[in-house]
Amino acid sequence: TNPEKEDMEYVDSIINDVKWLGFDWDDRLFYASDYYRQLYDYAVELIRKGKAYVDSLSAEEIREHRGTLTKPGRESPYRDRPVEESLDLFERMRKGEFEEGTHVLRAKIDMSSGNINMRDPVMYRILHEPHYRTGDDWCIYPMYDYAHCISDSIEGITHSLCTLEFEDHRPLYDWFLDELGIYHPQQIEFSRLNLNYTVMSKRRLLELVQKGYVSGWDDPRMPTISGLRRRGYTPAAIRDFSSRIGVTKQESIIDMTFLEHSVRDDLNKKALRVMGVLNPLKVVITNYPEGQSEELDAVNNPEDESMGKRKVPFSGELYIERDDFMENPPKKFFRLSPGVEVR
């Protein structure tokens, strides 16, 4: 609902990631911008009912009037603006007659509420910014809290799932739907995913991308779906991880090893086994016939015989990992060293 922060790149990325995970909306892919006309009409209805008004305070003045957690808010001098005047101003806002910041549409609820979100929240603001889907059709845009609940209602959502920071927003979600008398979904909150030693904040991840610390949202170091995909994680592993940790209201930090376990568990079943020597050390078998070589069978996956076998060459000259040999090894070094048998 904010054209300044929306881009088709993000939409395409979400669609691609969700489909890669194995899910699809079929014909149920919707956009909040599809409902701009309905959202506007509902706002007009609230104005007519005396439940919304056009406020001409500046953004700074609105913040000052809102109060704090310990101090009640103060009513705007425009709060009792006549309904017809608010209707006229709102229509002119839509037509683009005013500059940004001159007027906003606010819900008329309770400026003394202990929940700051209920202190006459802003429903619409003026933004002379083209939208990536609607272009220049609109120059007023709904705020998230207003668009969220009504979009859910229009789409027939049964349960709207949000992270815990939206728990205090639920009374506002309910208020809009109750005042409009339309279908009422239920908002349910759950704790966001936190992984140890991992930055999960979208704002901070965006900063990494914008400042060039990473190559993009799909950088293998990023904890994004596209980043995990490039790292070699599989959809099945991510789905299994999500199922294992479940959904809860309790804030906690999940150990990264849980995700790694799901990845190993999945790859163990389907990945081909291959061997590589990164830091080679040449080993010569002196009692092996010179010039002779043979091929040995190696199982591609010990957990799945249907994946077959592959040929591995064997001769008098081999290469092992340099870390697998020590001339003077400590106790419990079970790799190659002089006079020691290994297998």
C-alpha cells in the first residue's frame, strides 16, 4: 500500500520462492491494489457514519497529539469537522488537489485509549507517487492497518496470521470490520523466526544489499529463500525444518543446527556421494604392481540402491587430504601415519 517501497521485483521474488517451495496460489493470487476502489468506498462510508474525518494537522502535530504510553492523546481541532466537509476534502484529496502532508484521513476512535494504535489512526495519506500496478490512477493510499483487515474480508480469509508485533493492532483490525459490518476474519499472532548468529531483520538485510556488502537478495550468505536455494538447500529440507519448529507465541532463538539437520536428512536420501581432495598429498604404494590400475565400485547412495554405482580408479599412486596424514601424530589420531594401519 506504499508505492514508494513497492516494486515488481519483490512480487516476482515472492512468487518464485513460494512456487520453488512447492506451493501455488492457482487462481487465488490477489493484490491489495486490486481493492483500492472498494477501500476508498468503505472509507467514505466511515466518514458518513461519523467514524472517520479529514485531519489537517501536520505529521509532527499528529505525533504530538497522539500522546505516549503513560500520557493520553489530545483530540485534533479538526476531529469534529462536519461530515460533508470531510467528504468534500477526501474527494479532493483523491483528485490530487492537495500537496503531500496537507491532509490525512483518520479513524475517529478514542484518543485516551491505552492502546496507542486506537488513538485515531491514519487511514489514508496523500502520495503523489506512481504505483507499480495502478500507475497514476491514485494519489491517496491506504495505510497498512486499514487495508489489511478489509483485504482479508474481501478475499474471505478465515485466519489472518501475523507476527507478535501486530498483537496490539488486532483491536484496530476488529474495529474497522465491526464498524463496516462486513465479513470478519480472525487475526492470530505468532512469534517470528529467529536463528542464532543470523540477521533476520528485513531492514538490516536491505542495508546489506543497498551498500553492496552482499551481491543481492540471493547471495548464499543471506537467510532468504533465494539465498538458501543458492546455498544448496532443498525445498523439502526447508519445509521439514518449518514443520519441526512449529508455530508458537513464545519468543525464542532457534539453533541453526536444526536447519542443518533437516538439510542433511533430506540430502542423505537423494544426493549422490562423491569424493574430492581439496589439499592433496601424494601417496605411493611401493608394493603395488607398477603401471597397473583397476576400477572399484563405489555406491552412489548407501540409503538408496536404485541410484546405482560408479567406477573409482585405483593404482599405485593415490592422493589423500593433507590433514589425513601426520608423521608424529598425537594419541587417538586414527588417520595415516608411519607404521599405522588404516582402512
